[in-house]
Amino acid sequence: MPAPVGLAAGIDMGGTKCLGVVLDGEGSVVREERRPTPSGPEAVVATLAELADDLRPWDTLGVGAAGLVTLDGVVRAGPHLHGVRDLPLGARLSARLGQPVVVDNDATATLVAEWRHGAAMGARDAVLVTLGTGIGGGIVAGGRLQRGAHGFAGEPGHMVVDPDGPPCPCGRRGCWERYASGTGLARMGREAAEGGRLGALTEAIGGDPAALRSEHLRDAARQGDPEALAVLDQFAWWTALGMVNLTNLLDPEVIVMGGGLADMADLVEAPIRRHFGDLLYAPEHRPHPRFAVARFGGSAGAIGAALLPGLP
């Protein structure tokens, strides 16, 4: 796929920070700026406009925002964007900056970075899942980015995998992100500790299961703690279940795992693959998708946002 023409700027607007980058004509990052994410629509527009000005010069600008983003750049709802509802972000920024701004979902932007230059480069059918506090996603099918009828395609974290499962902030129960996310992994660890397992780890963090985080499980597993490894295997099963559902629906050639939990790939990739093979429909009669870890880490959303204006 062609590299961007001229200087392309991209901003990834997350719940706590906004990261802006500028790509040169070869797709390399040549400038980078950060700002804390403010609360409220007026402050969001002002902060993004100031960040865009600080990134100048650039020829095009794209923004990735967490939540439901329409095809014309309206942020309908953002789970971590306080007070932001039905904000016509694309139109507001375009008016303020004096040139067009493309706004899309942040996980969709992350997929674009990995599809154009990273772990899914060259794939005609790819799925990205970002495993962090929640789960985001993006889809490429038939060589084209899929946004859906309204722009809301790629929200796999809210597939219900257990109707009797734990409550989700979205208002339902048993969403996939209640299990296959950093939040879900920490919950599984606390439940294990409260049930008398993870004794050594619980003692190491002061004896309070409520203080247990996913990072504690990661570190203990890397040291060979069998009880921590058992919790990670449970996490891998739930992660594989969601990936199997996506595979049965979309038949991708590659599944890219991104987000904060991608740095645990050395611990969870093998059990995810094992459980994936057990759960997949007719696994012996079909090619399995390739699994890949996202290449660009925390910069992927901003890099992908910079590439958005060049996509159909």
C-alpha cells in the first residue's frame, strides 16, 4: 500500500492522554507531542486543536477517539471521555483548524497502522483486538477497512459470552471484555486469591487480595508461580473463546493482538493457541488464522490516525 503523501498528522485521544504524531512521506514518525485528556466537549476540542497546531506543519490530520464514532466524525459515546456525548468532533476541529479532519474509532486507527505498516501488512482479511482496560477492535475484509453501516463496526469487547457473568460498565452482563482484558484478568486473580489460591503472590503484595492487579499475575507467572500460570490459562481460554467467535464470523487470515496486555504475549500466546484449536468449529478442516503481536505498541493509534485521510 502507498505511504502517505506529504506530512500526515495523527492524534490518538485516550481516556488520560492525547498523543499526536507527524509522519513523513515514508510513514516514519518525525514529530511527537502529548497532552492530558481534559473533561467536557469544549475542552476536548480546544486541547485537540492546540495539539494539532503544535504539530504543524502537516498536510492532513486524522484523529482516533475511543467509543462510538459515526462515519461523519461524531463521537456518540466515549467510555473514558467524561462529558463527551454526540460531539461533532470532525466538524468542530475542521472549522477551528481551517482544513478537513478525519475522525474515527481509536481501535480502528490502531488496525490501520498495523495493516499498512505492521503485523497485518499485506493481509486482505484481518482482525485486531486491543486487550487493555477493555477490548477494542478493527476489521479488514476483502482488502478494505470495514466501518459498518454507521461507523460502529469492531466493538468485540461487548459480545456477550456469558449472560450470567459479571456486570459490565455498558449496563449488560458477561461481555467478553469482562474476561479477556486487564480488568478481567485482575478480577480472576482476586477471585483466585479470595478462594485460597495464589497464596505466595497474595502474601508478596501484603496479604490483601483486593490489591492484586494484572501486572502482579504477569510477574509471578514469569517467575514460574504455578497458581499464577493457572489463572493466566483461564484468561487464555476466555481470550480464545472471543477470537474463535470472530473467526467463525469473519474467517480472517491474521488476528493481531494489541493493547496493554500484548506485552504478556510470551505467557499467553501458546495457551490461547491451544484453547483456540479446541474451541474452533471444524478445526481440522480449515486453515487457522495466524496470530501476531501488534508492532507499534502505544503509538499505533496515533500512527493509524495519521493514515486515515488516505483511506477510502
